[in-house]
Amino acid sequence: MQIRDLPYADPGVPDVRSGTRFLVWLGLRQLGGQVKSLLWGLLHYLGIAGLPFVIGLAVQAVVDRDGGRLALAGVLLLALGVAIAAGDVMLHRTAVTNWITAAARVQQLLARKTAELGSVLTRRVAAGEVVAVSTGDVEKIGWFVEALSRFAASAAVLVAICAGLLLHQPALGVVVAVGVPVLALAVLPLLPRATRRADAQREKAGRATELASDTVAGLRVLRGIGGEELFLGRYRAASQEVRRAAVHSARMWALISAVQVVLPGLLLIAVVVHGARLALDGRITVGELVTVYGAVALAHHPLRTFEEIAMAYSFSRPSAKRAARVLALTRTSTTTAAGDGERRATGDLYDPLTGVRAPAGLFTAVVCGDPDAAGRLADRLGGHPVEQPAGGRAHASVLLGGVPLDELPLETARTAVLVQDKDPVLLSGTLRELLDVPASGAVRAEDALAAARCEDVLDALAQASVDTGGDPMRTRITERGRSLSGGQRQRLALARSLVADPEVLVLDEPTSAVDAHTEARVAAGIAGLRAGATTVVLASSPLLLDRADRVVLVHGGQAVAVGTHRELLAREPRYRAVVTRETDGELAVGAVREPGTVALEALEGESA
């Protein structure tokens, strides 16, 4: 796999039983790249390992005044130089390719899982952890995959060096053959403690990231209540904890690095002292001493990869564990079906759990006293299964035209039913890009913006568009629309949903962040643009409810009353309690008057 071929057509099905198994699976998917990197690494490190032998040959040729051998040594040095250069360039190229392609595979797997789970993801995994997995953890996993082939090449070359020295000069080769494995394994006792410290640092960094994300998201509210300094102090304290943990971790890794420098130095001193005595005794030649010295000195380079692979594994294992935990999440229900690709459901939307029915082609409003219950109902109506307790029975799927959404292919179900959350997200980009969504083509962006009453948003974007000639459609919207007010973001998200023009549109509190005057105009715009299409709005605002063709009251998790807004005001006390916010005492007083008079007066006053 080459970088130019990314993204993968299919990133595969990962082994998520553990972090280590996930790393093994990822390495096997990169097997071709790993082999290439290994071969180039062998060329590079063998070229380095060959230098001491050639230099020793050259030194001995000078001592013996042998011009032929000196010339041969020169040619061999040139060949080794070319091999080292070519091996280094291609090793770097193939290793970085392994890094990038492995990271891209993990990112694709995470993106696919995010799209599959939808809003269920952040209910099971903290948002800060999702951010950490998709950014820093992906990089650390790629680092281990990249370092693996270089480590294998280094280990093979070290074995070759020890074997060569044993054959070339057994008296010194034994010292090297015993010392090199000791150097390679010397850091192993220090790794568990270093890993624990690194894990503690990552945990504190994740908390700080989550705190920063929450602070930025709620900055407008914090300014309103004067809480900026409070949260700034909390973030400073969290960042200082991260700094202390990082220093604590760095000390252990510095100790490991020191061990990797000191021990090879001690081995080199031992080889020189022992070799000098052997040379003085005439048991070895000067060239052989130079060869062994050079081999031990240059062995430090491949030995460094042992430290690197230890660090890479220590950092990547918890990262792979977190990634595997996210990738192991599944929905409580699955779509099936071979042969269902041509299946298309139309008709009424019905939830057998609550008894809520939205007739095809009508504007249905649903009133729930509990906002959380309304959010869960919106998820169910969109085919997003609600979490069940362990061992609990799975609820029956929502039906569209009598067909369970769970039995439709996921793409078909998403096209048929679109759910807009109460807190919709705007992605960064221009307004035209924001509204460029998969759609039926029946609704123009201009009509959707008009129906959502986005005139003030367009004016604000036009004034902010310095480089686009005042064209609001070409003005960039910042990340999550933070430059806009809550009401403006909500209306832009509504316009995006209206442009999509799904067969069934489910809106959860689409006007909760706007004033009453704007709310009445938005309600009229939704009713007008969606005329003849199935629309479900979960809300308790009289201005929205009065525009609905029918209203369903959900109480205690069940649909208990159906009718128009004014009919339910007149005959259903529980409905009046939710919609008009009347207390029990006020309801009792209102009952003495003509049923529904108080609530109707309130509605008419808002409409006026």
C-alpha cells in the first residue's frame, strides 16, 4: 500500500479483543510494507556493520604495506557507503509509509465506527477520550508499526555482528557476544515503571483536554456568569498536573537512555583493554583490534532501536487498548440484509415502545414532560437504538410503513429518516459547503434558509465576508459555528436538515434557542416547506404545537392522548401542565373556568 493509494477501499475488520491483538492485526495488514522496510533496514545496518571489517582490513594493509589490499578496502568502503546511503533513504521512505498507512487505517476504522454508532458513541465513551484516540493515539500506534521493521533489522544485524566477531576473532568475540545481549535486555526491568508513569501522564493529559474542550464549548455561558477565571484556574491546575507527570515520566526515560549510553561505553572500554593486552601479546593483529573496536562502537546505533521499540510499545499499547475499546463498541441492533438493498419503506412512522404514530404526509408534534425522554424518543424514531441494561430485552424496532428500520440497510434507513438533535453541530467551512449535503434536490438552499428564518445570519456572514465580495454563501463558518449565537447555529442546522428533504424529518426542540417572535416564524416556515411530507417535532412550545396537524402527548413513556393542540388544551390537564407550565393549584383554578381558557389566552397572547 502506497500513500498515494489512500484511503483504503476497505480498512478491514480489526481484532479488538485486546490492545496487543489489535497491534498484531495491524502489523499483519502492513506485512508487505514491513517486509520492504526490513530488507532495506538489513541493507543499511549490514552496511554499517561491515565498516569495521573493511577499516580493519585497510589498517592491517597499511601496517603490512600491502597496496593491493588497501585498494580493495577502498573499493569495499565505497560500496558500503552506497549501500548505507541507499538503505537509509529507502528505509526511511518505507518506514514512514508504514507509519502513515497504519495511522490512516486506524483513522478510517474510527471514522467508520463513529458513523455506525452516531450519538451512541459519546454516551459510552467520553468525548475527551474519543479526541485522544483519534489524534494522539493514532500517531503512537503508527509509531510502533513504523519502528517494528527497523527493530527487526537491527536485531538481525546485531546477531550477525556477534557471529562474525566470534568467527573473526574468538578471543574478543566472546566478550562482545556476551555483552551485547546484556546491553539489549538491560532496560527491561525499567520498562514497567516507565510505562506506568507514561500512562499516568496520558490520563492526566486526557482530563486536561476534556476540560479545555468543555470550557471552549461553554465559553459564552461562562462569560455570562463570570466564571472564566474559575475555569481558567481549573485548567491551569490540570495543566500543571500534566507537566509534573510529564517530567516524572521523562526522568525514567532519561534513565533508560543513560543506561543505553553508559553500558555500551563500559563494554567498549572492556573490549579495548582486553584487546590491547591481546595485541601486545601478539595473539591478535592491530587490524583485528580495530575491527572489533569499530564493531562494538557502531553496534551502539542498532542498539538504540531496542530502546525505541520499548518506548514505542509502551506508548502504543495503551493507545491501542483505547482504540480497540472504541472499535469494539456495537449497536444494540444491526441492519441485515442481503437482498434488502432494493427495499424501500414508505408510510406511517410508528414506535411500538411508546405507541407514538406519525402519519405519512402530516406534521406531527410530540410533547414529553421529560427532555431526556424526548431525546431518547428522537433517537428511536431515527433508528438509533437506546442503550439497554445488561441482560434486558431489546425493544422492538421503529416501523416505517410497517417495515422495521433495523431490517433496512443502514444507508437506506438514514436516507429515509433524518434526526436533528437538540444540540446540532456545525462543521467548519463555508455556508455553501454546510448546506451541500446528500439531498433529494427538491428543496433549494435559499428556500431552506428562508423557512428557517436565517436572514440575520446571512446579514452577519455578509458583513464578515471581506474576501468574498459580501457573498454569505462563500463566508467561512468557524469550528462548531462558535462565531454565531446559539439561535443562529440552531437555525442554520435546521436549514441544513430542510435542504436534505428526507422522507421523514424528526426535529428535537428545533427552536429552543430563539425568541418567541422568531419561533413563530420558524414554525410557519417548517409547516410551509414540509407541507405534504412527514415531519415529527418534539417540543412543548405552543407556537410550534399550534402549527402541527396532530399532537401526541407522551406521559410515563406511553402515548396517552392524541389530537390538535387546542383540543388537548381543552380536555387534557396533563397536556396543559406541560405546555403552559401551570402548577396543580393553577390547574384547579383553571378548571372552574371554561376548560382550556387559560391556556388558550396564553397561546393567543404569544401569537399576538
